[in-house]
Amino acid sequence: MTDAKPTRVAVIGSGPAGFYTAGHLLSESDSAVEVDMFERLPTPWGLVRSGVAPDHPKIKSVTRIYERTASDARFRYFGNVELGKDITRTELAAHYHAIVYATGSLKDRAMGIPGEDLPGSWAATDFVGWYNAHPDYRDLEFDLSHERAVVIGNGNVALDVARMLVLSHAELAKTDIADHTLDVLEHSKIREVVVVGRRGPAQAAFTNPELRELGEMDGVGVRVSSAELDRALAVPDPNIDATAERNLTALRKYAEGTVRGERLVSLRFLASPVELRGDSAGVREVVLAHNALEADDSGALRARPTGETEVIEAGLVMRAIGYRGEALPEVPFDERRHIIPNAQGRVIDPSDSAHRAGEYVVGWIKRGPTGVIGTNKKDAQETVDVLLEDLEAGRLTAPASPDPDAIETLLRERKPDLVDYAGWELIDRHERSLGEPHGRPRVKLTSIDEMLEVAAGQQPENA
Ligand SMILES: Cc1cc2nc3c(=O)[nH]c(=O)nc-3n(C[C@H](O)[C@H](O)[C@H](O)COP(=O)(O)OP(=O)(O)OC[C@H]3O[C@@H](n4cnc5c(N)ncnc54)[C@H](O)[C@@H]3O)c2cc1C
Ligand SMILES: NC(=O)c1ccc[n+]([C@@H]2O[C@H](COP(=O)([O-])OP(=O)(O)OC[C@H]3O[C@@H](n4cnc5c(N)ncnc54)[C@H](OP(=O)(O)O)[C@@H]3O)[C@@H](O)[C@H]2O)c1
């Protein structure tokens, strides 16, 4: 590359996808590239901070890789700046050669059944945001005064939610779980969490360590019915993989073992919620329709109702049936798949299927809300590869205002409380110092105002 002027890239979103994109761009391009990252919260890391369960601290240590990226002199962090609210796509296009959307999929999905809106019926996204101290969810109030909760869905989020509801106070108290959650969970009356999958155990989306971990919690038994396993496994799945095989081994062990513990996780299969019953005081019952498995035209096994139903008493229902992406202003959106339409990461204009020059997408908002943290690394590589290919081919247009100071001046005028990386480091240090005397990794701030005060070098008023 001979062009001495740096190529300027705006990355929107500071989760794994955004950080892997920044990392690849800075380490792999043979041209001068500068990356500015925009994040709507003062704090970075996306779902690594606000999704990954508090009892999984090792997984969160992936942020050390992102910290290395952030320490690159060609990287800047603009926290507390939301695309579509504080800055528009058109404005960004005037300052950058390329924009990469990495905004994730933060909304919930509905089951679409009667009673879903009763008090006590929640999306897992709410509960997860609340226990992880995400500022948007800090004021939610969960009533845990009932003995049984039902979690709908057979993915890892369902297992996270179930674990959070049954882990002992002693185990939770050493994590970075939100303080408000710790207090509420300490007085929880929940004794049984029933996790319900609409298909069979071989089709569950659990990963092996997460399923095995259920059996390793102090004072918690895991109940699985051998008869239910047999019924589901009577229909062989041609797509069964090694992960599912290992899950089946773990499930058989649960089914054959003695169930002991003051609290219980029951894993149920072949059942779909069809109605939540209750009154203005809240959910009281979950009506489950029993299913059988049936191959569709592609050979995949689908759930078909048998006509039988069952009623379970429960005062809390969490639907962990997947996350959902949201449209960004001025950016194309696929309303069916809830993603930004793209070809290998190049944003596609749905009207003519042409690439919107200079616009790219990565992570959950590119491919939908599945995949672990590492999946986004490979995904970011694909997006960065096409971006650099377009750069080489001269397909990126120089912005009208390429001076890096120009965008910062604009942002600081508009958002005097913008949080830069040094501001985040102050928040990080403050949270760690709050946790340290209690043997906790950190105590997270939950209020944006408090975060902004700490980022500005002040003590928060409510500290
Ligand atoms: C509850 C839960 C637990 C998980 N646990 C694990 C785990 O233990 N291990 C594992 O490997 N994977 C786990 N995952 C999966 C992993 O978190 C995802 O693969 C990953 O976070 C997706 O990365 P992303 O960058 O696409 O999205 P996100 O991590 O969601 O990041 C998107 C970022 O964009 C920001 N943003 C959104 N809109 C705007 C806007 N308009 N302007 C500016 N910024 C914006 C958001 O605030 C957010 O910071 C978990 C997922 C969930 C939901
Ligand atoms: N510890 C970890 O590594 C960890 C923790 C949390 C999340 N994650 C990852 O994050 C991603 C998202 O996880 P997730 O649990 O949200 O999604 P997921 O893995 O896609 O699981 C969603 C579950 O919801 C079920 N479902 C969907 N619609 C339903 C409906 N209407 N009624 C009943 N059930 C329904 C699905 O069943 P069908 O299969 O029948 O559609 C599936 O069992 C996954 O890749 C996951 O591995 C990882």
C-alpha cells in the first residue's frame, strides 16, 4: 500500500465482535488503519460484561485480549455514544472510510402464547441484564417468593438462568453479580427450577461443560426422567453430533442417579408451553403441550404436538428462547431474520442487493444470536478480509472530514460526558476496589450517572 493517509474505520459496539474486528484490522492490515469504537454504554465488552454468568469468571478473562487491542495507539474508545441517538450514520460516513456495525442482538423474543404478559412471566434477557448489573435493567423487580420456576428453552442461556436461581448465596456472594440481585436471591423461596425443551435431549443446544456443571452445584439435585429420555430417543436423529452424544451420557447419568439437595433442577423434554394461567397477581400455572419428534423435508427433527397436555404450578416463568437484533436508523435491516443483510459481512441494500460501499457488519447482528465468544473471532476475520479487499481495490471512498480531531470535537461538543478509554479504566479500577475487601472480582456500578462521575474522576454521590 502506498497511500500514506490512514484508513479510518468506525466500529459500532464494543462486544467480542467489535473488539475482534478492531484487533484484526490493527494487526493485519499492511496499510495504516485507525479504529474508533463507539459504544452506547460507558462500559465496554458487550455481553462479556452483561451476558456471561457471574459464576463464570474465567470466561470473562477474554477481555485481556480486548485490552491489548485498546492499548494500540491507533485505537480510540468513545463510550456513552449511541449510534442513531448521539451520532448518525450520515455523520459517521463523513468522517470514516468504513463503518462496521457490531451492535449485537439485545432484545428478547416472545413465545406468542396467552398469558405471556402476566406479572411473573419474563424474558431471560431481563433477568440476565438485571443479575449482571446492566443499567437498563437495574430497576426491575423479580418476585422470587414462589417455590417453583419454569425456564423455557434448551440453550445455554436457559442453563445460566436456572443456575442463577438455585446457586447458594455463598457461591454467588464471591462473584460480580449485581448487589441488588444478591440481596433478592438471598431471600428467594424457589426450590425447583423446571427447564423445558420443546424437542428432545439430542436436539438441545446445551454445551457439555454447562450441562455437567448443573450436577456440580452444592445442595442442588438434577432430575431427569429415563422414560422421557427413552421416548425422545426412540426417534433417531440423523444430525446428532459429538456434543449431543456427550450430553446424552450426562443426562443418562442424571436419570440413573439419586436426586439429593435442598434445591432441584428438573430437565424436561418434548413439551411446549401453550398458555400461562394466573391473574393480576401473577402467573400461577404453565400449560405444557406434549410433543413427539417428526422429521421435516430436510431430515431435521421437529416437535409435533401429540394432543396431550399437562399443567405445572409455577409463580415465575422465564423464556430463554433466544435473543433478537434491532434495526439501526439509516441501516438496512432484514425484518424476518432480525439481522443487517450482508454478504460475508458487506452490508447489502435489499432494494437492489448491491453492497452499500463502506458499510460492514459483524457478530450477532450479522449472523443472528447464536455462537460463543470465540465464534465472533472467525466471523470478524471474514468481515475484515472483505473490508481490506475493498480497500485494496479502491472501493472505499475518502471521507469529507478525515481529520481524527474533527469527530472527537464534534462528539465532545455534543456529549460532554463522553467516556474515553481512560474514563473506562477509572470505572474499572473503582469497581475492582469496591469488590476487593469482599473477595469479589468487582462490584459493578449499575447507574449511568455514577459511571459518568467515576469516569470524570469524581467519587459517585451514592458511594
Ligand atoms: C446470557 C448470555 C450468556 C453468554 N455466556 C457466554 C459464555 O459463557 N461463553 C461464551 O463463549 N459465550 C457466551 N455468550 C455468547 C456471547 O456473549 C456472544 O457470542 C457475543 O457477546 C456476541 O458478540 P457481539 O459483539 O455480536 O454482541 P454483544 O456482545 O451484544 O455486543 C454488542 C455491543 O454493541 C453495543 N451497542 C448496541 N447498539 C448500539 C448503538 N446503537 N450504538 C453504540 N453501541 C451499541 C451494545 O451496548 C454492546 O456493548 C453468552 C450470551 C448470552 C446472551
Ligand atoms: N456458557 C456458555 O458458553 C454460554 C452461555 C450462554 C449463552 N451462550 C451462547 O449464546 C448463544 C445464545 O444462547 P441461547 O440459549 O439464547 O440460544 P440457543 O442456543 O439458540 O437456544 C435457544 C433455545 O430456545 C428454544 N426455543 C426457541 N423458540 C422457542 C419457542 N417458541 N418455544 C420453546 N422453545 C423455543 C430452542 O429450541 P429449538 O432448538 O427447538 O429451536 C433452543 O432450545 C448460544 O450460541 C449459546 O451457546 C453460551
